[in-house]
Amino acid sequence: MAKFEKRVVSDLDGVVAHSQMPFIRKFNRRFGTNYTYANWTSFDFLTREAVRLSGESAGDVAAWLYSAEVVGRSSVVPGTREAIKELSLSGFEFDVVTSRPPNQGKMTHRWINGHLPDVRKTYIRSGECLSMRGDEFKVHMVGLLRAGVYIDDDPLMIDEVGRQRMVGKFPSLKLVILVDRPWNDRHVLLPGIDRAGNWKNGDYGWSDIVKRVDML
């Protein structure tokens, strides 16, 4: 049996960074709409709406809606800072892996260092990983870092990690957690995957995550 690694690997946007909020504010200012966090019912919701309302391509929309300037305005998801601190005091290393584009690397590292000082390291695509899609990169890093716990808000990403764990690809991975968010709250989990939090009640899952990790 593989040794359990006291290493938590987490996605960034939607999990530790409340990045959907500046996206929504930017969108509403541009189109005069009143969308809220609760309206974000799928990963591509704002992109599809912006394409529909503006007639621009998805690529052109992404350039202004998900720019480094907008992403950099993100706040920290409530409970994140305290949870990472508590986990670090319990001997866990906490790493962040993101599918953000490489040109947002400097801004991302500044944001993490300024907001979440107890994060051990942040990984963003570079070098030989530049050719990977964002989801491929995250799966690759789960294995490379020998994660003991993996956390994400993307249900398809969580499913992929769960499937690969079931066939033995991640022997050190003991806990896979989907944090509850509007875009995944109807997703049916695969066996062996946990859901943390209840966004409708303002619970973003971090107290639940700390309890489950401490039980390992």
C-alpha cells in the first residue's frame, strides 16, 4: 500500500479564489444585466451569454472577461485562509494547481503570496507542460505531487481524478473532494468522491474539509 502523503492539492478558481465575483461584476457593467453568483449554473455560463449578447467569438470574450486585470480582483473564498492555516499546523502541505493560462502566472503568484501565505507552492503551466490542456495539467500534477487529498469545483475534473484513482493511478490519493458550488450542485458523484459545503447556506466547504482531512 502506498504511503499516505500529507499533501493537499487544490484547484484555484472557485475553490480558494472567489474569481467568479469579479467576472460577474464585469459582465453586468458591460451588458446592464443583474446576474448573481446563483445564476452561474454551468462552467461556461457567462461565456455563452456574452457571445449571445455581443456577437463576439468565445476567444474575444475570454480576452476581456477573464483577463489578468479582472482575475486579480478576486477575493478569497470565505474560510479558505483559516482552513489552510489549520491544515498546515496539523502537518499538511497545501499546494495550489491552476489551469489559468501561463500569461497570468506572475499575477497569480502575487495574489497567492498576498492572500494565502500558508500555501506551500502554486503550479501553473510552464515548460514541457505548456502544450497540455488545463485539465490535463491538473491531472498530471495530482500524480506528480503524490497528492493525499485533491479538491476541485469542476465536476468533470473530479470525475476524471476519481476514475483514475479507481484504476490505481494515484495510489497515495485517499480523499477526493468536490466543493459545492452553483455549477455543480446537481452533479451525481462517482463512488468514493465526497462533497463539501452547501453554497446556498453560505458554506463553502472549508470547515468540512478540515474535519475530513484531520480524520485521515
